Amino acid sequence: MSALLAVLFLLTAASGTAVVLVRDPGRQIFAIAANGLVLTLLFTALQAPDVALSELAVGVAAVPLLFLVALMAVRAGRPEAGSGGDEA
């Protein structure tokens, strides 16, 4: 069991680092969801099913979905780079 925990702790560190290092906001949302999934697996391995279910609902579903909706709203409100309004 300790080997599984060691692997999950390493995956947690790697996914957390990926969240910080990814620069594209769209990909960063998916990195946050992957980090939540790894944390869910870690909490399950640590025999904390209530915390794992909460992390699954919040860290994998709710927060990435809210970030995705906010990112889509920001991108929809921004004009395209190619259309400057000076049409011939």
C-alpha cells in the first residue's frame, strides 16, 4: 500500500506542477481537472471517501466548469484579432 501512496503523492506533485507551468488558459483548466482527479484517487487510497467525493464534485466538476464558462465568456466578449473594423 505504501508504494501506491508514494506513486499517488508523486502524481499529485506532478499534476500540481503542471497546473502552474501550463500557460494556455484552456489547457490549464484541464490540468486543474486532472489535478482534482489525482487528489480524488489519493484521498480514496488514504481511506477518506467523504473527502474524495467532495474533491470529485468540486475539484473535477464544479471548479473547472466554472472556469471554462468564464473563459468562454471572456473570449466571446473580445473582438477577433483579424477583424479590425476597416473593411474595404
